[in-house]
Amino acid sequence: MAARNTARKRAFQVLFEADQRGADVVTVLADWVKNSHSDPQQPPVSEYTMELVEGYAPKARRIDELISQYAVDWTLDRMPVVDRNILRLGAYELIWVDGTPDAVVLDEAVSLAKEFSTDESPAFINGLLARFKDLKPSLRRDEA
């Protein structure tokens, strides 16, 4: 679905910008929404983009813990910023969003990596998110 694809890409861009600026993701999202209303050149921010970013925000610390725990030989700080934020978004959608099939989440994350990151990134992102997919029941249980 092209609309969801675009929404994920925008959510990734919001997370990336927040990471680069050291800003809160919800604040960056609010800036994007405000700019989309005041500047006709700016694309609109979809409901799904807002759902992804606003859903990710309260889980951000837990998601970073999971990425740090399962990314073999990679610390969060050493990871390319693009990869880190694709993983953050993918982990949130994979573990906590029930409406999207797991295979779609993995495919979309890999597509983002192919578009925005290095040649090695798609395999790295696919592998780590596949691990989260396998652990999903226990990860969700740990949250309860």
C-alpha cells in the first residue's frame, strides 16, 4: 500500500531528524505538521505517520535497549544513524502494532535501508528485525 509506505518513510524521517538534532520526536513531528499546514510546498503528514511516531515515543527507551541487547558487535552509538532509526521504527511497528503483518514490516524496513543506507544495511536490518519477530511474544510479555 503506497500510502502506508509513504507514512513509514515520513515517520523514519521524523525519527532521523530528531536523532540528528537531539530533539524529542513528538516535538519534531509537531514541527512537521505545523510546516505542512503553513507551507503548501511541504507534503502533508498522514495519520499513520503520526500514529507511528506518537506510538514509538513512549517505547523509545525500551526499543533502544532491545537494539543494544540484540545487535551483535554493534553499539547503538556506532550504528549508522539511518540504520538506527530504521530499526527503531521497525521494532516499534513489529512488536507493538498489531495491524501490520510482520513480513510487511520487515520488507518495508529493508526497502528503507536500500533507499537511504549502505549496501550492507538491508541484511543487517532484516536480520535484527527477524530476531525481534521471533522474540515478539516474549518481548510483549515483558512489557506487561
